[in-house]
Amino acid sequence: MNGISLILEFKEDLDKKELVGTKCRACSSVSVYPNFYCRRCGNTNFEKVKFTGKGTLITYTVLHAVPSRFKENAPLVIGLVELEEGGRISAQLDASEDELSVGKKLEAIFQKRDGRILLKFKPLGGT
């Protein structure tokens, strides 16, 4: 698969509420976001990998000053999540700062907003 088809499929998969990434056929490096080449070895041949959506919080930040379209959701919590299958993704966290700590187990959730599916993460087992 080439990079452009992977980008289109990534968006289609999100619309189906699935988190799908890529695995390099040469070195087996896993990436959540589609790439035109492998960042580890430079290869351009990938296969799709379906993620469970479960991972570990690596770090996070709380944004109090946000763009106007996000003011109703302020403060925004953004985190870096390492997925169980490999690969890292930054996403909005559906949790308050009090509910979070580095190393916390998270799971992906999909929410519809303005006709689009947004990927977020929440504490595993949380509501």
C-alpha cells in the first residue's frame, strides 16, 4: 500500500470507529498515523494493523487557553498514548486532570462532532 491510500483509509477507518495504523513490511516498525516512508528504515511498503485502542499514558498537558471553537470544552487535556501494539498517538483525553497520571491505562473512544468522528482516550474502565 502506498502513503496516499493509507491516509484515505485511515480517515475511513476512523469514520467506522476503528483505529488502524501501519506496520513496515521491512523492519516491522508500527505507526499509528500513515506515512509515505518508514521512519526507522525508509521503506515505502506497509501493511495495515488494527489496534485494540488500549494503551498507556506517556505524558499529558492541560490547555486552559484554547481556540474559540473549543472554549465550551476548556480546559482541554491532551495526552501522548503508547498503544499496546506499539506506536504512539497524541489525542484529547476525556478525563479531568485529577483522573490522570503518567502510566495510567487508557482506552480509545470515538465521538461525533460537527459531522466528523473524533478519536479521544479515557481511563480504562471509566465511564
